Amino acid sequence: MNLPSKYLENAVEAFASLPGIGRRTALRLTLHLLKKDKQKTIEFAEAFTELVANVKRCKKCHNLSDLDICAICSSPKRDESLICVVEDIRDILAIESTQQYRGLYHVLGGLISPMDGVGPADLTIASLEERLQQQKVSEVILALSATMEGDTTNFYLYRKLAPINVNISTIARGIGIGDELEYTDEITLGKSILNRQPFENTLSK
Amino acid sequence: MNLPSKYLENAVEAFASLPGIGRRTALRLTLHLLKKDKQKTIEFAEAFTELVANVKRCKKCHNLSDLDICAICSSPKRDESLICVVEDIRDILAIESTQQYRGLYHVLGGLISPMDGVGPADLTIASLEERLQQQKVSEVILALSATMEGDTTNFYLYRKLAPINVNISTIARGIGIGDELEYTDEITLGKSILNRQPFENTLSK
């Protein structure tokens, strides 16, 4: 597919660099932008330059935020003695939509995955330890995907946090093994938070 | 889904404004951009601002181009006496990839569709008439989709161009190469019987 314009080619390449978008779809999206008002496309592009320029990570929980401390961490209504450890922001959105959890979060930024070259040092585990030392926390809830990487990370965190005097629980495996948090329905996910289990209980199974 | 950042929200909205992309996919794509190098995302955005700033429509055929006259229109190797009328640039890419056509094109920019509020005046039909008057053209090939809108546009063009001394043809409609008769729909099969060709005509190709 030889496009007749360098700029068209660059725009198609930009779209095609996104996951799940092939060159044919990329061309369709680019032509859609060209059919719209020029100003609309400029605003489309600005949304991304402003995104990288302005979006921050919360200094406490590493969630995406416009401020140094995110709305959840700074809310007086949240229970500061609970920290729910999740992989990324989408998991927070999923858990928030269940309305079953009123504690704080900690975004790991990934899962331990030797296959993908992600080790514990690539995650925000040190920062989680710091939080637990500085702040009075009664319970850490591990809410990671029920995948091999999630289990590995659960186990690593359990070992790592054991010296700290804190209860460690995992969300109940009401969610199907192999399912990802983001795609779990709200009721199942809500129940699985309510039915969280001491980590030791899950070891024997 | 309440996003914790205005800039994140804007970026997700921008992706979700594209056809076929919902909010969940939009968020996935946005987080993908955030995981990449900042510079990469800035380049991603620049591809679109540069697109609207620089891409033009060829003054002859209305194809997208970096120059006033596109590469096909300005090529000395193309047969100027043939003009193939297509809906948009994707049709040119499809026809070019067959390597069976060496004439010029004319991009209508759409099809007549009263349902979508697209009338003849919204298309580049006046410009096509001008080309036919200024330039010696022996044949106009109508290569539009075999849909109701395509047929309507074909018929409109046929009537409109009738006063001009030029042959008007449409691309052959019939069963596709490799198709089995049994599975071909009745209308296509009926048309292909009505529009049967002398066998000799098919031999030389």
C-alpha cells in the first residue's frame, strides 16, 4: 500500500503503532480525521501532547492524576488503614465502580513477569514498603489478576511484606482463574473484595 | 468510568471519537501511549497536526497529495485519455494494487446518498465535467461500489456526462474469481448472466 503523501503515511504509521490497529484500520481512522474540521484534528492531537505534558503519577499511590496527590489519596472519606494493591489504573476504575471499597490504593505499574523482563525492581514495591512504614496500615489487600504473573507477584509481595506488622489478604478467587480484573463483572468483583482471604489460606490450595 | 485526570479524560475522549473505538479501547490505547517514551507520544500527536497542516487534495483528481498535482496526475507514464471515477483514496489504492490500470483517476469524495444528506453538489462532479471539457478524454470508467448509493451515483454521472462526447463504462459486475456459483447471491448471479461476455473477450486477458 503506497500512500500518495508523506504526511498521510506518517499519520497512518502513528495509528498503526497502537496495539490492535492494523494499517487498513489506521488508514480508515486517518481519513476520518481528514474528513472532519481541521480544528477538530488539531484538538485531537493536542489531547495527547497535553496528556504527556500534564498527567502525573500520584506521589503516594502512583495512580494517574493531575495533582501531586490524587483525589483518592487526598480524600478524607477514604479509610487510610486499608491499601489495595493493583496492577494499573484500569483496575482502580473497575474496583471503584463496584462501590465496595473505601480504602486507598497502590498501583504497582505491572506484574512480575520474567518472560517479559519485568522484575520486582520495575514495580513500585519499594514505595509500598515505605508507605507501610510511614503510615498506620492495618491491612494490605492484594487485588491482582488471577494469572500466573499475578500469583507470582502476590507471593513475592507476601514474602516481602511479611516482616512488617500488617495483615495481608488477597481478593477472593470468586473471579475465574485466567480472567483479567478489567473484564470481570462488577458483582463478582465486589464479592471477591468482600470475601478476601488471609494469604496463608490460599497457599494450601 | 470516572477518570482521575482531566488530561487522561481528554485523551480517552479523543480516541473514543474515532469510529469503531469505544471508551474501554480508548483507555487501553491512551495507557499504551503513557507507557511509551514521552517523545514517542509527542511524535504521535505531531503526525496529526502535520497531516492537517500539509496534506492537500490534488487540483486535478482530488486525491490526497503533498503537492498541488499528485504523482499519478503528473506522471508521464499514465494514459491521460482514461479517467477512472472512484469514491475515495482507498479505492485508488485497491485499483493500483491490481496493476491493471494505467489511466488517471477522479476522486468524488463520497457517493450520492439522500439518507446521509449527501447530494451531487457535495461531490467533485463539477470539477470532473471541467476536466472532461479541458482535456481530451476518450473514456470515463465508473468504479463505484455495487451498492444502492453507488448505483445512484453511477446513474447521475451517466446522465450528467451524456452531453459530453465521451464513452462511459462501469467496472464489470459478476461473480468474483474463485467464487462458486452455488454460493453466489441471486442478484449478482442474475446480473452476471445478463451481462455475459463473448468467450473470446476473456481469453486474451
